[in-house]
Amino acid sequence: MNGRDGGMEGWRDEVRETRAVHPPIPPSLLPCRCGCTPPTQPDNFPPMSARTIQLVLHYDGADFAGWQRQPDARTVQGVLETVLERLCGGPVPVLGAGRTDAGVHARGQAAGVRVPEKWDAARLRRALNALLPDDLWVAEAFDMRSDFHARYSATARRYSYAVGLDDAARSPFRRRWEWAYPRALRRDLLHAAAAALVGEHAFRAFAVRGTAPETDSHRCQVRAAEWLERPGGLRFEIEANRFLHHMVRFLVGTMLDVGSGRRPPDDVPRLLEAPDNSEVSPPAPPHALCLERVRYPTDLYLSNA
């Protein structure tokens, strides 16, 4: 994830990847206010003089089939590209910092776009929010240096996972965004399991097989991992330089099994040495996971809106 160069070449590589795999989305599957048709795939890239902007996105993932553009599915990337094509008069590829799965939410997903020079960050944010559907909102927009790349320039990402422990966690006003967990949990075991994650480790046991190249080390530098009390339950927060597919959900599922006594207390440190995911607990459900923030070097920012 962090081994490729950013800038225009990294941008072009990523656009080629998504363009090769995912054809345009039928307009009937993109219910947004603007009523416009989905973007066609670009044959050319925006000129080098185009303005580079970072969008910080909030979205409720319940009605999205994830971030990445897919055939016959409504996705965050697809909806954004539809609206941007209307605003800019042509296809505008949107590159995300991470590809959240179906049902996963975001309060800080970062996306990079290159748009015509007339669109500064403030103006583009206002125009997008006037047309985007209710479950997708541009919280901030930043003018960035031309070599900014939403994925490869990122230095850290932070996720949270909400667990409900009281009876009201099953309320329809809460269960959409948290996992109503049915078992009692020992906080001391959860804290010990989270502490074991901090540092650099190979997370092969906590990733979906085959989603990373065999040559990938699966090593991630975890800078913070902790369980926090919140009204009605707990919240797990983790920040790392990179995340593997389903990594946070595997971690949460395994730690909750440890905290509820279904697994031995030393299982998390042991699994960090495992060569594969054959012994990991099932992943926690996606609907309680949220991408909170993506960090970039400050010298990439030119302005904000």
C-alpha cells in the first residue's frame, strides 16, 4: 500500500486499475438529487494544470456497496464521480485513501480529485454538497500540491468500532451504527489484547487470504490501539500506517472473544506470529466500523475550505 510512488504516475496507475475492473454504473442505481447519468470512463487524464483537491467525506455506509466503483451497485466512488462529471463537464476520477467495504461508515475518508482550475476547494465543496444524496457529505476540502495522492501520500489512517453492551443497543436508533454484543466483557483482557497490537507486526492472521500479493510482508505499524468507554458500551480505536482487508474487523472479533472468555487471554500475541488466518475469530460485522481520519504530511496542503 505504501510502496508505490505518489504524484501523477501513482494517480494514473490507480485510475487504470479501477477503470480496467469496473465499468460505468447504470444511472438507476445512483439515486442522487442531481438525476444525472453515471460518468463514462476517461480516455484521457486531466491536464497537468488542473487543480488538485482533497475531499474529506462523511458517509453512512448502510446503503452503499462499499467505496469502490462496481458494476450494478451503488458505491461512494460511483456517486461522487457522477456528480463531478456534471459539475466539470467530463469524467473526473475520484481516488480514495481506502476502500471501505459495504456497510462501513466514514467520518474522515479522504479522496483526491483533479478538476478544472476554476474549481477552488471552497467552491467545489459547496457545489458537491448541493447535489450529493443525504447519506454522503463533503465535510472539508483542501487545495493540495499537484503531487498529492489520496492513497499513497497517506501516513496514517484511524478507524473506530462501536460495541453496544446495554439493552438499548438493540434499538433501531443505535443498531445501525454499533454491534449489540450479547456477552459480558472483561475490560482488563480487552485492554491487554489492544496493547499487544501496538508496534510493527505481520498481521497475516488478521487479513483475508489472497487479497495482498504473496510478496507482501503484511506488516503494519500500529501507532495506537485502545478500548474506550462510551455511553452504553465500548469503542475500539486503532491508528496505523496501513490496514489489510478486514483487518480491523478480525481484530475486534478476536478481542471480543478474548474479553468474553471464549479464547485464552494470550491469543492475540500468539496470532501475531501466525502464518495465516486459520485460527482467527470470525470478523465483527461491518456496520459498526467507521473510518475516522486519514493523515497526510502538512507540506502537501495549500489551503482549506
